[in-house]
Amino acid sequence: MSFLSSELKNKTIIILADFFRELGGESSRAAMQRAVAVVNETLLYDTKTTIIVMHGNLMTVLLKHFHQQNRFC
């Protein structure tokens, strides 16, 4: 259940993204592209086990890339 209309939610997301970029951060899209590049590079190695460590926000945007129905991002 969402307390915000989809229009207000979208505007809020845009405002927050601009806010973080102004503070020297990166957008969710830029973070996702960076994470996907790391995963793709990791897949090039012939290893039995691979561990990728990241914080929860980055994991969320990475999951969104692989699963478009992810509603957290």
C-alpha cells in the first residue's frame, strides 16, 4: 500500500536523485551501471566461487537490473 500517488512518488524520487548528485553522489542509474559492469567482468573469470560484497542500496539497484519487477528501486 502506498501513501503517495505515483506522480508524487516519481517527483520525490527525482528530487532526491538531484539532491544526492549535488552532494557529489551518483544517481541510482549510474550506480546500477557501475555494479552491472563489475558483475559482467566477474563472470568472465573461470572460477568455482565468486563473492561480491556491496551495501544494501547498491544491491537493490543491481537486483532491479536483473529483475525489473523489483519495487524497491
